[in-house]
Amino acid sequence: MYHSVGDCSDDPYRITVTPGRLDAQLGWLRRRGLRGVPVAELLAARARGAGRDLVGLTFDDGYADFVEHALPCLRRWGCGATLFVLPGRLGGDNAWDPLGPRKPLLNADGIRRAAAEGIEIGSHGLTHTDLTTADAATLAAETAGSRARLAELTGAPVTGFCYPYGTVDARAADAVRAAGYGYACAIDPGPLTGPYALPRVHVGQRDTPVRLLLKTRLHRLRRRAAAGV
């Protein structure tokens, strides 16, 4: 789970990695015989009993720096990714973050450019609203409404959703399923499991090869415990 790729000198939420750090992390994956891919591709491979050499890469929020900094790194290492964007904030900024700098978000042309490069475009909701506290009308707009707007913008079906703030409960997951998505990503969904509560590992600027290895091992152990295995 990535967010912004750029200057991380003022980064109170630790959501930014520099292009150099991203490049090093992707290189680490490739040297281990792994390749970053969109989540939809990973899930399709796993459904066929394959994909042990694949890692789903996600970038939340749709920051404008994705096109400038992340895409060249992904191309260099032959990787793909899923970009979760906010169609209700096209060309806006991360107004939901009270601390830190204002980071510009991709506009419609930027999202289309990423899609043209083979990046899977998914929804991060309409405006980055916590779905677990949303009323029925807001929940519908953030799930079904955002999916319809993204499909119109890209001209392609939208199968992936990412819960804002990573927060999910059964009601939010049911709304995402009802809206027609094929899967949804959280961070640590607790007791929820399955395609509409996919867990992810946060990757940040401080994640060197040693830390990445530890994170992957701890992540597996934590999810096995959550599933009662």
C-alpha cells in the first residue's frame, strides 16, 4: 500500500516515499523473483491457482505525483499497479488531511494517462469519506456513484474499491459488493475476510529490504491469527 511519491521532508502521516526509495523497493521485489501487478490481475491469477510470484501494488488517493514519479519507476521494473482515485475531487487536493502540505490530485486527463499505461483504475470513494460513519445516501454515492463516474471517465469497467482511511465494517463491505465491485482493499480489516476485505501492508520511506522482509512475514502471521488458522 503506497500513497504519494515525491518529497517526504514534510510528511506527518508518513504516506510519501521518494522516487529513489520506490525504485529501490521495486528492485528488491524483482531480485526476489516477484513482480508487482494490479490487484485484479493478482486475484485472477490466484483464482487459477497461479500467481505465487505476483504482488499486488496499490497507490491510494490518486496524487498527481503518481504520473510524474511512480509511473517511470513501475515501467523501469516491468511492474503494474492499481491506482485508487477520487472522482469527486478531480484536480483537487488532500483536503481531508488536517496536517502537512496540500498535495494535488490527478485530474481526469492524468487518470486517463495512467490507465493508458496499463494501470488499473479503482475507486477510493467519491470524496474520501469514512464509510463506516456514512448515512445511506452518502454510502450509495461513495460506492455506486463513484464507480459510475469512473467508468464514464475511463471508458472501462471499474472492479476495485479501496476503503478511505482503511476503515471497513460489514455494512460498508455489503454496499461495495452491491455497487458491483469485484473486490475491495482495506488495511487491517480485523475479523472480516474475503474479496471485499483484502488486507494490505503499508510501505513507507523507512522501509529498507530488511524491514520489507519483516513486514511480509509479520503480515502473514497476523492474518492467519485473524482468520483463526
